[in-house]
Amino acid sequence: MRVVVTGATGNIGTSTVEALTADPRVTSVLGLSRRGPGARGAGGGDTTEWAQADVTDTDLVPLLRGADAVVHLAWLFQPTHRPAVTWDSNVVGTTRVLDAVADAGVPALVVASSVGAYSPGPKDRAVDESWPTHGWPGAAYSREKAYAERLLDAFEARRPQTRVVRLRPGFVFERQSAAQQRRLFAGPLVPGRLVRPGTVPFVPDLPGLRFQALHSADAGRAFALATLGDARGAFNIAADPVIDPGVLAGLLDARPVRLPARGVRAALAAAWNLHLVPASPGLFDLALQVPIMDTARARDELGWTPDRTARDAMAEFLEGLRTGAGRDTPPLAPGAGGPTRAREIATGAGRKP
């Protein structure tokens, strides 16, 4: 079986390539990325080939022709101050991938959706895959994920012969994603080395601060199972327990302190407007409103269960944040921000990809 993976050098992409190449049914994997795979960190071994390709302008059809499945993971989180740039990559890029899958006659397509595609939902019970996917209009990430869901609806209606799977993961963490995620969401001014137990005095206890997480390796296995099986449709993937202020406080040996969400949002909005942090206030709103997902369908139909708990994934990420961990791929490289994070500061947090 030949599989093509877009966004193959990112957080989920590297784990997906590793999971696919570990399965004897996979004879080859072609990993696509905007900036190449790096020297060693992308993994995959002898059965993996690499090609530099941008979903916004590369002719994808020759790269996809002859594939048995395409796994579409390419996604741009930044720059939050230039939503037209992320729209071009995430919506126009996804449209181009779908067109190329059709033109190349690929029989199976697996796409990374997200808990962020869901409309605001409950925090005290879990919702299944039938919950509306209209997103949260105040966050570009959520708007784009919701729009991608509509693109997939239309694609399935036009091409019922193509097997389409959408995986909707919670927040995906691992030790080696820490440097990238710090750059994408926290910015150059956050002292990652100080995020250790006993040094953070408190964790904000905000209304709605309950979310689901999983380890990148478990996400990669889910994408591999979806690729190699015969399942169709949408699947929620996340690990237990639900992460809340109590769990975070336990990881950091801190205490939860009740704070008003409005005040925290105002401070974040001021920092974002000054280009001090890359995470927009819309992403903050989204995090407080995404629903808790029921993952029973992934267990029952994909045969997927996470090997690590959500707490394990968070603990590993925090350890990676303290040590500046990453991989030898352009998205995950720990030194991508330049010496003393100078490149991040010079470009302005959230201003350029």
C-alpha cells in the first residue's frame, strides 16, 4: 500500500509517518512538506520518500497519482494577524488537495479535522460526532476547520466512491512538539525553562477551562488505523482524563485560583494587539467553548485506544517546554526562532508564518 501524507513534518505528521511505516501493509510513504523533511527528525525509515510541496501552489496530482490513500495534515496556525494567509493555506489548500485526490483517482482520503470545528458545546457531558460543526466565528482556526468540514461534505456528495475519514482530535501534545507549540501560541517572551513544578504559583481557574488532549504518537496511530482500515465518516479522538485547572495545578505543583475570563481575555487581547503573544483572543474564546467529545466510535470502529493518558501527554509537553525539546524538522526545530529567539521578536509574534 502506498500512502501520501501532507504536512508530514509537523507534530501529528511525524507520528503518522512513523505509525504507517511500522505497519507491514504499507510498502511506501511519500511525505510532503513546505520546507523539506530535515536531516533526521522526520522518521519513516527506508520506505519513506520526501518531496517539498506547498498545498497552495504545487501541482499535487503527479505526487498523488498511484497512491492508495492520502492523509491530509497540512495546516497553518500562524500568522493570526493575517487571516487571509491562513485561509489561503488551510481552505484554498484543502480545496486543492481534494481536487488533486479526485483527479489522481485516489481511493481513500483521511483528513485532520479538529475539536475546534465543533460549535460551542457542553463541558459536563460528552458529545458524539453528530454535534454541529459550525465552529466559533471569532477564531480563524475554528472558521477554517468548519469550512473544511463543508468542503468534505461536498466532496463526499460528488465522489461517493472515495472513502473519506475525518478525525477530530483534541489538543495534541508530546515532548518534541514543545518548541513549536511555544512559538505558535505563547511567543518569544514566555520563559519555558521556568515552567516547572513549584515555580508557577497558581493556575487560572477559568469558567469553561476543561479540554481534552492526547499524545502525538496516539494521534499518529489513529490516522494510520483510519488509513489502513475500511472505516468512513468522522471520529473523535482524545484520551482521559479531561484536563481542567485541577489537573494542571497538580502537574505544576500549583494551586488553582478562580479568575474572571473577561479580565484574562482583556490582558491577552492587549498583548496580542501589541504583538507580544501570537495566540489571539479568539483562540482563547474557542478553548473555553469547545465541547467535551465522546470517543466511543473510535474505539468501536477504528479499534483505537490511546496508550498514554492526557495527563501523561501534558506532563511530557511541559517537560519538553522546560528543556526546549523539538525534532530535526523545520516546523519542530527547537532553534527555529533564532538565537535568543531573536527571529521571533524581530518578526513580531503572530505576524509571519
